Amino acid sequence: MASEIVQMVLIASTLVFALMTAGLDNILYSALSLGGMCICLGGLFWTMHAPYVAIFQLLIYGGAIVVLFVSVIMFVRSELNE
């Protein structure tokens, strides 16, 4: 019962973060929302007893890809200001 509630909360928060990623005007906030969505999705994989997929989701998508997006956004913004 408790795992079902956790899964429902993770599904709802994944959907909220996905909508925020697509709907926000600020691209930096969209990238951070993408990170939140990836973290919630990793937690969802963990609750479905797929720990390897959850770890890869958190490390690759939740970590590396979001850091890459944020660094590119910051680099492009600093170039545009010059």
C-alpha cells in the first residue's frame, strides 16, 4: 500500500515537472525542471524494482545531461551579452 502511494506521488510529480519543462519561458528553469523530472523518474524505476535502470537514469540523465544543458545555456548567455 505504501509503495503504491509513493508511485502515485512520483508519477504526479514527474508529470508536473514534464509540464513545467515544456511550459516555462525561462530556459534555465526548464532545464532544472528536466532534472527534477529525471530524478522523479529514477525514483519511479527504483520503486518498480529496477535499480540498475534507476541508477543510470539518475547518473546519466539526472546528472550529466542536465549539467550539460545548464552549462551550454550559461555559455550561450554570456556570449550573447558581449
